[in-house]
Amino acid sequence: MAIIRKCHEIRGRMPRTEEPVPNRANEVDGIDRLSSLPNEILCHILSFLPTKYAVGTGILSTQWKDLLPLVHNLRIVLDDTERIVPESDADWNPTSFKDFVDRLLYVTLRGSPLKPSVESFNLRCCNFDDGQKISRWIEAALDLKVKKMDLCIHPDVDPEYFIHSLFGANIVSLNLQLDYGVNPDEFRFSLPNLEELSLTRFNAVNALIECCPKLKVLVLDHCYVPHNSFVRVFVPNLTLLKVYNTLPQHIGGFELRTPNLEHFLFKGLVPNYVNVKEKLDCLIGARLDLNPYNEPHHYNEFNERAFTLIKACTNAVNLSLSGEVVRMLARSARPLPRFPKLSSLLIPNIDAFGWTLLPTFLNCADKLMNLYLEIPCGNGRFKVFIAYLDGSVSVVRVGGPQRHDGI
């Protein structure tokens, strides 16, 4: 039984409260030390289990069954063919995941005499396309006053259901993983207290961002943006922005107005259009990893867009530039801007363009202290470069990209 095995694994990881007795006959004393732990610790343990296993632990002890409403995290992954608990258990014998989730939300949690303390609700419905049922589950979770929601929705589900359920929700974190785009003109959003937003394959980005006045963290992962359109990130309180963009049909363009941004990551294809409305004066860490998607006749345009992004990052304290970004900067007709605050610079996969650009870069970064370079052993250019330095910059040879930029 999978649930019993999981519980035995938990028991095996618990620290002993007594010194082990050498006599093997006395090693098992019949005391259930796990269930004697404080409820707070038991709930913390259950929070790390998938919810179906956390529910199943109720067959071991009535105490564990009563603790379920106090578990902080609900993680529900839909598999309509999987039984949740052994068939021998009379109380929990659902024949489908739908029945299990219904009972969990409407009976076990909402019907409990205890006040549920669920903080996070993770619902992955990749194999389930009943939009009305998903909408009711989201509403039931919101009734439990959850603060964080992680939703992965089947592509055939009409987005009207779950978007309507989220309207006006009092949550602080939302992760939407979708496999389709929706028309941004069809839906209205309202998330007045949302601070963290992560979107995957979702193209109503602008409409959603505009309705999140308290947003601080934004992650855009392959969100579909047409070639003739662009993402507009005008968020005054935003402190962290990550953009992943590796598919040609998703490149679009970007407009940024984020005066308080502290951490910035852009990884993927060079966007069609870049416009940074204000300097990023608060920037601590920035990482640019751009690719020009193999169109040599557009290289001049790529170089200009890369230059626009690097110019927006001139106030960064820590900076990471991919080898391709360095090549585009070296080919650009514009002079390299100054980096008045730059203390740490990482350049992985440095090539001839990088070695050519490095002396110019050092002259534009008066406060640079640490330079991280990923280069093969025995590189002659590295020895020449070291001889060029006056010792004011510490050069570190790394074996792979380092996360020194805070991204």
C-alpha cells in the first residue's frame, strides 16, 4: 500500500528521542512516537505529502484524520484513473479523482469543526476538462481563505470558468500554467492584493497585469505575443521580472516601466521591439541571455535591441551576460555605456568578441571588483588578459554559469 509505505518512510526519517538500545529485542517498544509529536509538527509533515497521501494517513490514526484541516498546503494532481486510498477503507473509497476532490473540499475541510488553515492550493488538471467543476473547486479553495494558488489547466477548458472564479480573489500569489492563449478583450480581471504572478503560455498578459496594482514579482514563461503586439509591463512596485522566450511565435515586443526593479532576467530570443521607459536605478542583479534566432540579415536590428536592454541595466550591481549578448554588443555601432555601480560581472562561453570587448567594458565600469569567466584551461587569450590587468579586478575562472546576480 503506497500510503502505508509513505508513512513508514516518514517514520524512518524522524530523529530518535532516546538513545538506541543495543538489545535488538528492545528496539521496538510499541510506542507510536510519530503520533505523539505536537500537532504543529504533524501538520508540517503532512504539508510535504501530496494531498491524496495526506488524506490516506487518516486510516492510521483518528488523530491524523482530524489534523487534515490544519495542513497548510493542498497539492492536488488529477489522474482520473488512479484510486486515492485502498478499497478496504470504508470512509475514503472514491472511484475517481473528481469524487475525491469534492469530498475533500466540501466535506473534510468546509465541514470540519476546526478552522481550516490552508494557505496554498495547487491544482493540476492536465487530464481533466470539466471547466465547471474546476471553477467550483477554485471557488471552494478561495472560501478557505487561501493566499497562494498554483493552477495548471487542461487546454480544452473554456478559460471563462476559472478566470471568472478568480475575479476579485484576495490572494497574494498566482501561478497560471496554460497550453493556450485567450483573447485579452474577452475577459475582465481583478486581483487587488496580488504580489506574485507567474504566467505560462498565456497571452492576456497586459489585461491581467493592469489589474494587479500591488504586483512585486512577475514571471512570463513563453507567453504568446503576436509579432505586431507587445507586452506592456508598467508596474511601479515590481522588484523582480523574469522573461523566458525561446519560441519564434512568442517573441513579440516589450515595453517596461518598472522604476523599482531590483532583479531582471531575460532569457531567449531577441524580441521584435524593446522600449524601456525609465532607467532601472534600483537594479541589483540582471541577467541577459539572448539569441538572434538565425537570421543573419537582421543582425544589425538584433544588435540594437540587445544594446537597448543592456543600456537599461547600466545601474546593475551584479550583471551576467551570455556570450551571444557580448557578440551583439561588440558588433553594435554604438559605444558601450558606462556602468557606475557594477561590482560583479559574469560572462560564460567567452569567445574572440568577448576578449575584444572586455578591456572596453573594464574602462566603463570603474567599481568592478569581481570578473567571472567561463573559459577552457590553457586559453592563451586569458593569460594575455590577466597580464593586461593592474590587479584592481579579481578574475575568477568558473566551470559553469554562477548565480551571483540574485536572479
